[in-house]
Amino acid sequence: MQITSIETQPVSIAVTPDLSIVSSLGAHRISRYVVVIVRDDEGHVGYGEATVMPMWSGETQEGALAAIDNVLAPVMIGRDAREITAAAEAMDKALIDNPFAKAAIEMALLDLVGKALGVPVTTLLGGARRSEAIPLKFSIGAFSPTHAANVAQSMAARGFRAVKVKVGLDIKTDIERVAAIRAAMGDNFLIGADANGGWNERQTVEALPHLERLGVNVLEQPLPRGEFRATARVRQRTSIPIMLDEGVFTARHAVEAVRTEACDVISIYPGKNGGILRSMQIAQIAEAAGLECVIGSNLEWDLGTAAMLHTACAIPNLSAAVNHDIIGPIYHERSIATTPIRYQDGCACLPKGPGLGTEVEV
């Protein structure tokens, strides 16, 4: 099963306007991807996806194409597609950072090997540990309070029982946005808040009593990435569980988050972590520390979403208290999947079949 070729294809697609994400990082109105196609000498083919967003991960579509075509693919050609851990290590030696580009190749390798063996990726990861239906929360941008409440109501009508609201801008408007959703949805609806690192410590402390009063069930990345000690101080001042997302890209970051007691929950997903195997590694670090993991999102398309579902089903400590962000295809009107991700009753369902279980047309 020697790798014979790695092809790339850029794809850009607009986000459905009413659902576009607006956060402290800016607006996400167009999603840009690089689809990766890996072939071996026995005729097997695997597909992966790099979901790139420069304002978030530092990776651009053009940069991911160059990284894969000119740096990563040359060190993959000729390798045994089954030796995925060694492939990940070789990519790290060839190129620092660029996690979404590396994840796309690893994703394609797992897809290829799973198809060759006739088993799903979850089997390659040790087997599914839970139900194949993963409960979701829908992400609501930093809209006006009225619009945010309307979006929450429309998503509840589609079966969602939880949302997270983008905050991290102006505290007064942020709180009004959360309050409008709470008023519209009632006390039994789960509402989280995601600041994307947009607040400083003083602003977060100012916001905490309001978020507590409104029954927020998780506060995601209140402070900028890297501020572990400050986040730990915030955590000591609230009963709301603190989740790190941008703060934990790597296993080293996860160790630091545990060491400083900076969070209750860690957000993981293959693109951010540089691949499914690295997400599994971070989940195991979190489990050893008694923490749970949530599957986050960069508005992945079909392949990335399938990879997230396999990860969700395989990790040991998926959170049952905080719902997950496996929601990318819902935001986009166009799909490349001939077997689309299935959404039902506010859950995303693990695709059936070997590999990632998602057939695509590119």
C-alpha cells in the first residue's frame, strides 16, 4: 500500500447569509477548503479536507495548497499508507505548524486504509465507545439581540436543544444578546457563550455574574490563547465551566492547561490538532486529568465533519454536559458528498461504511 500520489483541489463556498458567523475575530461569510486525494499502488483512494481560516489558524487556502503540494506530499510519496503515526511525525519534521493541512493528509490516509480493510475509521481508532448520534449545539454569531433570538428559535424548530452565542465584543451588547436568547428559549434550553479570546481578564470578570444569572452552561475561550494563568484565575471566580479552544492546539498546550488548572473542558477536533490521532492524544491527556472534551468546529465541510464524528465516537471522555459543534454542513448550501452527513433530532450521526464513510465528488 505504497502512496503513489497526493492531489489537491481548492474549493470555496459561501455560508448561508442568515447563518454567517460574526465573532470577536471578524465575519466568516466564505468557507475555503483544500480537498486532498491520496492514492496508493493497489488502487485505493482516500479523501481528506483542510478547513482553512487565516484569522483563526493562520492558514490560507493558497498556503495550504503550497504546503501540501511542495512540502508535505514529497515526504509522503513512497510511504506505506498504513503507517499513519510515522507519517504524522514525518510531516511535523518537514513543516512546523499548519495543522489543518497536515490533518487533511492524515484524514485521507485513514480513509484510504479503512476502505482497503473494509472497516470504518472508528475501528482503526480502537472502536466506537458510544452511540453514533452526537448531540449538537448551534453557533449563533454576534448578531443583534433580536436576530440572535430569531436564529435560536429557528434552530430549535429544527431539533436543536442547545446553542452557543458569540460574545467577546462589547460586554453590554454581548449580555443583551445572551439575554434575548434566554428570554426567547426559556430556562430549559442550553446556552453557552464563546468569546473567541475577545475579552481581557477584567472584562471577563465583569461579565461573569451576568452570564451566571442567565444560566450559561459553559464559557468558551474567554481570554486570548496562551493566557493559562489568567484563565485559571477567572475559573476560580465562577461556577460556569471554562472551556479552552484556541488555547489548546497541541498536546503540549493540553498539558499546560492541566498544569495550571485553567479549564474544565477542552475543545478538540482533527483540523485544529493536526489530525485525528493528535485529537485522540489530547483527549487522553484530558481524561487522565479528569477533564472532558467537546468537539469544536471551524465550519468543516463533509469530509472534515465525518472525521469529527469518528473522533467523537472514539475518544474516551466526550462531554455529556456540553453539546458539540459538528455543524459545518448545516451552514452551507452546497455539498460534495454523495452520502451527506445525517442530522436528526439535534444530533449528527456517524456515517456508515468503510473509511470515513462519506463518498464525495470533486
